[in-house]
Amino acid sequence: MVRLKSSTRFSRLSVRVILAQTDTTVGFLSQNKEKLKEIKKRSHDKPFIKIYKDFKSLKLSKTRIPQKFKNSVRRAKKTTFIVKNSSFRVSVSPLNSQLLRDLAWHYSTSANDSGLDFNMEFCADKADIIVQNRDGLHQKSSSSLYIINNHTRRKLR
């Protein structure tokens, strides 16, 4: 089910913020990180996770993964990696939504006010589009987070 604030078509929304259940938890998704920073009241130096829909999109983005860790990145599930101050995750959307399938990548952040738990009223007010299945939206645990470079891998969360 997809709910909109207005009756405009998806393609006409200039800056769309999508509220959806991701593979890990409920999240705000957008290709405009400035809009996400405004919603979350987040400092400008804190980066967002970039989620790719498949490995082909990741490869096209020119993100360089150290040779030593390419296999573990490819096999990882619900895991975010930080390489040279950019964070990314490859995630197939659990929702059968054409809107999410059409995006090769998007920035993602948890759907809550900074430091607080998931609140549907807050999220529905901030999102332009809400995508959910019959189970609804619910908070789960966040992804694992690793920093990798040419020689080491360190777990942060």
C-alpha cells in the first residue's frame, strides 16, 4: 500500500521522502540528503548511509572496496560498511514496490526524531510517501556497522 499527502504523480514530486520498512528497520529514504538532514535535525558533518538496490548499482557508483573484503561485502546481510568516509549497504527491498525498485540508490536514515524511538505520527508528518505492506511499519534492530580499509575491518555496532 502506498499513501501520498497529495494527489500528484510520483514523478512530479521534486524532493520525495519515502517512509518504508527497510531490510533492517523503518527508515526515511530519499536521494536528497539535505531534506533528510532537515527532517532529522542532524548536524551537517554526520553522513547518511547510501543504500544500493544491487551490486551492479554499487559498481557503477565507483565505490572502491578493498580487494581483501570484496567477498565479505558481497555475502553480508543487514550490514553497513564504511570505506573512506562513505557508508553504504546493498539491500534488496522487502517490499514489492515499483517506486523502490526504480531507485538504483537512496540515502537512508532511521525513521525517528534524533535519539528517540519510532513514532508513527512524527514519521507520517515528515514523509511525502508512505510505503507499507499489510504487516505495517515496525521498529527492528539496526544493521551491523563495519569500517574497512586495505588491511583491517573493525566493528562499530
